Amino acid sequence: MKHPPACPALSRRQFLSRNYGLGTIALALLLKEQGLLANPGLGKRQHFDNLPKAPHTFGKAKAMISMFMQGGPSHMDLFDPKPMLTKYDGKDFPGEVKYDDAAGASREVMGSPWKFTKHGQSGIEMSELVPHMGTIADDITLIRSMHTGVNNHGQSIYALLNGTALGGRPTLGSWITYGLGSENSDLPAYVALTDPRGLPVLGVDNFSNGWLPSLYQGTVIRAKEPRILNLEPPMSLQGEAQQRYLAFVKRLNQEHSEERPGETDLDARIQSFELAARMQTAAKEALDLSQESEATKKLYGLNRPECQEFGSRCLIARRLVERGVRFVSLFTGNQTWDHHSSILTSLPAACQYVDQPASALVIDLKQRGLLDSTVVHWGGEMGRLPVIQNRAGGKDRSQVGRDHNTSGFSMWVAGGGFKGGLVHGATDEFGHHAVENVVNHYDYHATLLHLFGLDAGKLSYKRNGVDQTLVQNPEARMVSELLA
């Protein structure tokens, strides 16, 4: 019997070069480690990117900077003066109180120990703890009737960031970049600037893409230098060598992606690798505060130790939106504003940290002609109660604080089509419940999307055959009274 001729033996190098290529093998191993190897045959390819996209209708807002004060700033001590608290100070609260921490609760009313003053032509009253914010009173909309109604940090944070009290959903920044993309392909579309004292409550959920493609997750820029690691290529890859290498890898990535249609995580990872290469130049320039004038640095408080860190991040935020970044989130450290105790000392310290930089951001954007197209937000996920928590005993109030309150609280917005010099809504005479022109979290989201020219119903993503949206509540309304 005649046997067929034996196949010639192949060396390992010949096998790789003829069948797969070393680059393809390396990429496949990397993707396998990261759980991104696709299942071929998933059907029609769906492509996502951060290229600029037209809004549904004309929108004044082109970018947003959100300063999120996690923990719950005390609205009746900062933005919502309540003479009735002063009148009832030390007496029992004449009504029902919705406590979160019943163990430390009391019914003793606590008047604000800080004075309020009218500011600007609008005459908006603000506390002596935020004197710099007082200087921008005519540029902001102060909402005194915010409401989420979910009385703990995590649930209320989720409500304000992703539209529900549950985790696992895309955040506001993800939705806006999904809908509009970015105007700068060399920088991330959505950036998170975290506090050096630690991540906020819920960690990365604060800038999560949820079930939107991974491309729309917020990109963290470190709180300390170097703010982005590994921006400099190794000596062996600098210059033309790196360009040839990147072109080769791009070709391999394209081939790998085309063979695996529908894998959005794979596409996102490849695009993030490509963005990282482009950021080597763009990010270094955007984060270089040495290019700013001394007057600008002083405006943001970079000469003051108590606010230098937050001032640097606010200045970075301005530089990013100036360069086409769509959405920037700034966070304060874990529960910086959660003043269950020692509010007499901890609240002033928290205000000193952010007051001057936050107002400087509005002033700087305005003088550069960017405020009209940039929404600026300042606020937390809740306010505080009108009664004392953690009474130390006797008349000593040095250790007392205030418990959570999501039934009525304050925050402010500016620019991007919001009306300046406006106070909207009101809480009751003790500051416990929003009672006039209430703005729920879903109303706030519907209003923001409108300013960006995005239809809350049309901005959707099909998941498991169902169109998902940021605004879920059918009673949500666009709050036209807030608009210029």
C-alpha cells in the first residue's frame, strides 16, 4: 500500500508566520486575559465611537463640568436660610422628622450658626461660609427644591447619576458622550477627576458606563502627579519606531475586530489603546498648568493651601472642556460633606476646600466666552435635617451634626442655557421637605438633555431587545423655568 507523502515539518517560527503572525497571537492572549475574545457569528456588526455627533435638536450646551459634593452639604447652613430654625433653636421640632440614623437622632431644632447675606443684583441669599460663591450669584440658578426621596447615600447618588436608585446603569456623563461624542479625538470624551483623599462612595460606579459600550466609561485622571501614568514611550520606541509599531498594531487590531462582529468591549478596548497613544502629546499639554498666568492661578486659589488641590482640578476641568472634552466630573473625597457630627468645624473646612475654586471656574469660563456653552453643576446627593444629631449632652454643641435629608435640598447650576440670578423652588419653613416647584432627579436629567439638544426619549440604547433611556419616570418634565 502506497502512503501519501509526509508533510514537511514546520518550525515554530514558520508556523506562526504562515498561519497567525506573532502580533495576532500576542493580541489574542491579551484579549483572552481581559475576557474580550469574541464569539464569531454574533451577527450584524454594530460600531460605536466618540466622533462628534449631531444632537436631535439645537442645544446651547456643548460640555458639562459637574462638581459632585458627596455626603450631603447642609442646605440650611449654606443656601437656604430658614428664620424659623432660629426661632425654634433648642426646642422640639413641631412635626414629623424622617430620620436615616434613628440611633443618633433627636427632635431638637438647630438654627444655623452662620449668617446669610444677599448677593449681586439678584439678591440671592447665601451663607458667610461660601463668600466666593456669593460673587457669582447673578450667574447661577440656585435650586432650593431638589428631591430624590431615597434617604441614603448610595441610592441617592445613583438617582442623580444614573436616573434610578439602583446600580449597574450608565451615568449621566456616559449618556451624553454616547449621544454626542467628543470634539477632540486626542483626549477622552468623559473624564473623572478624583480626590487624593480617596474615591467617593460607590467608587467607579460614579463614572460607570453601565451596560453601554465600554467606550463610554469615564476615564480617570489621577489626583496626584503624574496624573496619567506611562505617557512617555520607552527610548526604544520613540519617534519613527513608535509610529511604525502603532501602524502595525492598528492593522492587526482591525483584522481581529472585523473577524468578531458585535463585540463592543473589544472595539472599546482597541479604541482606548489608540487613544492612549494619541494622548502622549495632547494630555501632557492639557494637564500642564504652568501655561496658565499667575492671575489665573490666583483666581482658582492655587496660592492657598486649603483650596490649592481642588483649585488645580477645577482649572484642569476648564482646560479640558476648552479642548473639546464633553463631560468632566470632579469628586470630593469619601463623605467629605457627611456631617453627622462636628458640623461646626467640619462644614467650614469643607467649604474652604471648594468655595473659591468653584466660583473661579464660573468666572473663568465666562471671561473666556465658554460659559454660554458649558453647564457647571455644584451639589451633592442630599441635604441635612433641621434637627440635631449626636447630642453630646448639656448645652455643648461642639460635637453635634445633622442627619441625611433627601426630601428637600439645594444645588446650583450655571451656563449652558440655564438662567442666571435665579432662585427656583423652596423647602418648607424648616428646610425639611421640598414644597414649591419641586425638581426631582429625573426632571433635572430631562432638563439637562434638553439643553444639550438631546431628546430624552430618543436617546436610547437597545438592551435585551428593550430600548433603555436615562430618564425612566414617565412623569419627568423639562423644567423650562430654569432656562434662559
